[in-house]
Amino acid sequence: MICSASLSFLAFTGVLARPDTIPTAFEAHVRAEVASLWSVDSADVRVEWPAASRPESYSGSTPFRVVGRGDDGWLVLVVTPPTLSPRAMRVHVGVLRSVPVAARALRANQTIGALDVVVRREVIWSGTATDITAAIGGWEVRRDLPAGAVLVGNAIAPPKVIAAGEKVVFVWSNHGVQIEREAVAMASARLGEMVQGQAGATRLTGRVTGPGTAQLKENMP
């Protein structure tokens, strides 16, 4: 998935270079270097060249080095041709991964069912992307999504494990001493989110650690 910074860069550099203007041997060399950097198969690496980074004159033996990790899908190539001045080029790089994809259009706040998702090989524009094959049934759609949208990142959210109005056990612990207090959740919350509970006249705040449990805020680093 392309981050906002990536979109801004594309807007600045203009359209991508036509595939037929990119030397095949040079691009293969770039894909091989990226594959080594990311520990993936070079056949799964995809490269997009902004118009300002067209490498028409380079061959498969043209030396270059890769700068950056590509967490957001962008890398810099510092090319050092023997008879030309060094040149830095920014390129968009992704890798084919198995990821969940919307089998149909999904609406915001919808709970994902088994028939709403399929697993496909899609290009993910990030060096940190991994195969995602875990079931996401029961997760929540954060915004309207068209069929074919990749269901990762901030497009979806894990299911809530605490519902508003249910009892929550707030846990405090220190040096082997543990105290628990039960309260009523004032709002729904997911694993890792903050939740507030009302216990008589006392309001407790903690981070959700599991269904019906939370760690008191006062005990957290």
C-alpha cells in the first residue's frame, strides 16, 4: 500500500516511466539487489520508475548501490557509470505477498465474514511486508472499501474484546503483589486500546490485555 508521502512524491515527479523505456538488464540487476536486501525471491520484486528516474542509458553491468531500507516502498539508487557523473535516483519498489483481499465491496464498520475475503498474491510497496494468511473473520472494516482492496494496515481493525456495559477486571501489580478490581466498561475497546470503567464512584482507566481484562494505567510504564 502506498503511504501519503509516497503519493506526494509521485505527484511531484510526474507520471511513471513507460516500461519499454527501462533497460531490462538494469532493472533485473536492481530487482536482484533489492531481493538480497529484503531476503525475498527476485521474481517477486516489482519496480516502478518515476519519470525523473528513467535509467535509459544503463546496462546490467552499470554499478550502483542501494540507499535506505524501503519500509515505505521507496529506495534511492546511487548509480556510478564509468563514463558519466554519479546519479541518485529514487525508485518505488514492492514485493508480491499473500494477503487478504476484499471479495466484494465492504462498508465502513462492517464485520468481516468468511465470504468477504480471499487470499491473493498482491504487490505490497514496502520492504517490511510479510505474507498474511491468518483468518480475519470478525475484524472490522474502518472505511468503505471496493472489491479487490487489500485488507491490511489501517483498512481494518481487530475485533473488540470488551463491549460497553460489560464487566472488566482491572489489574494492578507491583513487586509480586496483585490487586484486582471489577468495574463496568464505559465504552467498547480492542486489545491494546485504553478503556475506562466505573466502579461505584470511582473511575478506572487501563489498557485492554484480553477479553474482560485491563491493566491499570497507574501501573504502566
